[in-house]
Amino acid sequence: MILLKLAISSLYNRRASAFLTLFTIAVSVMLLLSIERVRVDAKSSFSNTISGTDLIVGARTGDIQLLLSSVFRIGHANNGVSWQSYQYIKQQRGVNWTIPLSLGDSHKGQAVLGTSADYFQHYKFAKKQQLRFSQGRAFAHLNEVVLGAQVAAKLGYSLGDSIIISHGMGNTSFHHHNDNPFTVVGILDATGTPVDKTLHIPLAAIEQIHSTNHHTGHEHEHEKPTDLIGNPKQITAFLIGFDSPLYTLQVRRNINQFKNEALLAIMPGVTLRELWEMLTIVEKILLLFSMVVVLVSLLGMLTTLLASLNQRRRELAILRSVGARPWHLFALISIESLLITFLGCLVGCGLFYLLMALAAGYLQSHAGITIIIAMLSSYELMLIGAIMAAGFIVGLIPATRAYFYSLSDGMSIKI
């Protein structure tokens, strides 16, 4: 107890250097915990992009390419699926629901998705959470559009606004469909998925705006919901849900061996895991980077303790003269290094939670990563424990030097 009070007093007397060392450790701890939390939550958000869908079917490309283009709106599908093939597969035994997807248009850099009303009923994310409306309703006519949460927030749209769809993905638009304006009738709740960045219009509207003999949207105000699908020549991809998971592998094999058309059926959960495994190298690099920062901060603490040790030789000699034994000096320096490391970890945890609270909204809206601000996980606590242990081990080096300092070494006058 006396040694602890003495260590605290000693650190207070050297508070400038001690604070800088503590702050360096705190920043490294914050960085390490932030990278770990973002990694875990990014993986969770990534895996939760689509849920409850048994198969994704598209033109035969690669599994990951089909997933990225149909779900994440990344890249472009080289070919589509003919409407006849879609209708045939839709009628197969065990198929409970299907959602056609048609991509290729955009609005101010945001993807436009042509689909059916079943999209709002059967598309699920996270742990089978259903899409919900923050405002309005699903489209019921050809000239109506439903916006994702981020589209509405970023572009400042509200119910009743009129928008123009453009041909072409991303910010490159080759033609604006000015003669077919769409009216905003619904805005979805935020999901943290690509749905937030998407405009949803009826599938038949895709065919309408690309038709050479199109009509204005107002002429379709009395279309029935069943007419919202139309009879397109092809679609980009479609989602399938089965009555029982037992049908998944059988239908998947049949689709991949489909003779009428070169199609590919993937299981989204399996493909998501494959995609994440490709990114493990990025995880390792980030973890290595944060470990290096922690190591540098601990080496900085070692340098500070060793430098201050030479200045404290007379102090240590005085302690020896009043009865302190060598192991007392050893324990004193060890306690000081442990205190600096502990306080650095404590401050680092506080900075970590502050950073996560400030960055959660940005990561949600711009990267689709849902940050969960919760207690430290067992793995994160293990990382903190490892840093504490490393700080204690580093402190043993100056503590050992102090142990072997003799009384005459500190009291003698060197010329």
C-alpha cells in the first residue's frame, strides 16, 4: 500500500512525461478496440444484408459477381435472365415466392431497382427483419417510386415529390427519361443495407420507360397491382424462397444445369462467407497495424522510464538509505509502469466509446455498418489484458536496473 502511494506521488511529480506516455497508450488502445469493433460489426452488417432468401438466380457468371451485382449494386451483370426462364423456375415444386430484380437505371448516382410488390413483403435483412415504411406505402401504380432511407435523406425528397429516372448506373447517365416522371409514395426505414441507397419502381415501369412507344405515367393511374409486373423480355436476377429448405439444393442443381439458358443459382449465406474469407487479409493487416501502434506506445513508455531512471538515481539511493531493499525499488518501478498502462487502457476505453458514438451515424449512412455500442466483448477484454501484461513486462526492464543500483552509485558524486 505504501509502495502504491509512493508510485502515485512519483508519477505526479513527473506528470508531464507520465501524461504523454499515458496518452500514447490510450490512443493505441482506442485504435485497437475501434478496429476490432468495426471489423466485427462490419462482418455482421455484411452478413445481414440479405436474410431469409434461399437462392439468388442470375445469368451464369461467378458466385461473388452475381451477389455483388444483385444485392450490393456493385458492378454490372453481363447478361440477364429471360422472362420465360423466370416464369418456368417460378412454377417449380417447393417455390414459395420469387422477387424479380431489374437493374440498369439510376437517379443522381443512386441505383434504381425494378421489382414487384412482393419485394416489400418477402425481402428481409439482418435476422429476417422485414422492410418497414417510415412514411407512405408501397407503389401501386406504374408512375410511383419508393425511396430508400438514405436516398430520401441525401437528396431531400419527401412524399409527393416528382423525380426523373436516368438510363445508366452510377453517376454516368446516358439518357434522362423526362417524359416518365415518378411520384414518391413511400420512404423505407433505414436498414443499414444497400436498400437504403436504392429507388424502387414497378418492374413494368422499367419496360415502359425503355419502350419506344411509351405512354405517360398518368395514363396508368388506374392500373391494377397485378399489372405492375408486366411482361418484360428479361430481368437482371431474381430471389427465391422455398416452402422448405430441403428444396434448396435440388432446385439449385437443376437451375445450374438448366439447358434452355445459362443460369447460375447461389446460396447467399454461403457466398457471403466466401466473400468475407477473401477479405481476411485486410482484417489481418488492420490488426497488425493496430498491434504495431500498441507496441510503439509501450516502447515509448520503456524509453521514458529508462530516461527518467537515470535522473532518479539519487531518489532511489535516498530510499535505500532509509531502509528500502532492492526488491522495494523493483516493485516501485513495476507498479509505476503498471499504473501508466492501466490508466492508459482506461482512458483508451473511454476514447473508444466516444469515437464509436460519434462515428456510428456516419458509418451507418455511408458504409452501411451498424455499430453496436455495447460492453466490451470477451475478446476485447482479452486484448486489454494482453496490453496490461505487455506493459508489466516492459516495466520489468527498468525495474531490474533499479534493483541493481547500489547505494554508493546513487550517492557518489561523479566528476
